[in-house]
Amino acid sequence: MTVSQDEFHAALLDPGRAIPEGLCDALAHPAGRRFNVYRNNVAVSLTEAMHQAFPVIAKLLGTQNMDGLAGIYLRQHPPTSPLMMFYGETFPEFLAGMRQLSHLGYLSDVARLELALRHAYHAADSTAIDPQVLAIAPEALMASRLEFAPAMRLLRSPWPIHAIWRFNTEDGAPKPEPEAQDVMITRPEYDPVPQLLPPGGADWVAALQSGATIGAAYEAAAEQTPDFDLGATLALLLQGGAITSLTEQGQDNEPTRLDP
């Protein structure tokens, strides 16, 4: 009897399923115990991968609860790639849909932050712009556009996700206060860094990502946050090496791109 790939896959990821009938080892013996060992090793490896990918979630829930969640997640969302860096991409949505965790509304957004940090770590390399490139006439600067490093990520949440992340990763970090927080992830060197954005900062960066000029993005941010501090957010971008080029609009209305 031939075992289909779907049967094998389903049994491999669910310890509650029977070993597929007709499954044999290399010596034509019933797979039995060997299959159970293999199935257990796969589950353990994927559970460990979830702990490594979402350490703050694991800390918030506890090891035993995280192990249980990883098992449920594994059966509902089996791996779609042999690369473990991609495993867990749907975990934030999975957490948001868990009725038993509805009283911990911040969990899914904290998971989004951890996932974004992982994606930023694996993003393509880039060269940051020299800050001196921005030393042009104010009118020209406001009419210019920026391009960003592939590693940069922007997250917005009604929860204090940056404070929760810090409290669970840094010794002596202050206890989170109930407030909405916007976070920008940059990768100035080898490891990504989550930065708390000032009010209006996320609106400005999001507008720039959509292709707006610095000035138009500022107006959009100031409309929502009248006291928006452009300088503070720009400084975070420069410190994080997140700006890779500036395209200046010339007098002939032809754009001039200034790369590193």
C-alpha cells in the first residue's frame, strides 16, 4: 500500500493520528516506533524554533503554555518552507484568534514586533546615506524624497509594545504604561534595533514610504499631530542607518538622486 504525501504529512505533525498504514522503513519493516521517534523530533525542533523566534511571547506565557501553543500552531499552520527563519509568519494572527488569550490583547502585536525584528535581521544589506547629503537649502530638502533600507520596519499598535518588549528583554527597564506606541526597526549594524517613535513620527515615515516628499509627509503628520517634531524622527532614521538615498528635485523639475 502506498502512503500519500498528504497522509504522511498529516500524521507527522499530529501525534494524535495513527501511523499511516503501509509505511515501512528501508528494510521493509513497519515504520512504527521509528516513525514515532521521527515525529517527536520534528515536533520538538519546531517547538524550539518557536521559542527562539518569539522569546518575549514565551516569557509572557511561560514555557509550558508556549509548548502547548506551539503544538496547536504546528498542526494548524505546518511549515511551508524548509528555511526555519520563515516559520511562524502567521503566529501573530494565530494568537489574535485564540479565544483563550483574548484577555491578553497585546500578545499578537508583541508577536508582530518580534517577527518584524527577525525579518529585519534577515533583510538585504544596504549602505546608509551620509548625513551631509541632507545639508541643502530647506526648500530643496522639503521637496526631496527619501528611500529606506530593506531592514527598516514600521509598526503601529494601540498597546505599549515597545515598553513590553523592553521590560522583558532589558534589566531595569521601566514597567509598561497603558498607551499606544509606534515602533520603527532599524539595523545600524548587525542586529536590528526597535526604536520608539515620537508622536506623529509613524505618520511621517509612512507617508515617505508611500512616495511623498519630506515636506508633504511633514504636512500629513502635522495635521494629525500639530506639535510633530520632524527633527527627532529624522535623527532616529539617520542613527539607524535607515536612509539609503535622497532624490532632490532640480530646478528643471528633473529628480537628482543622491546615493551614499
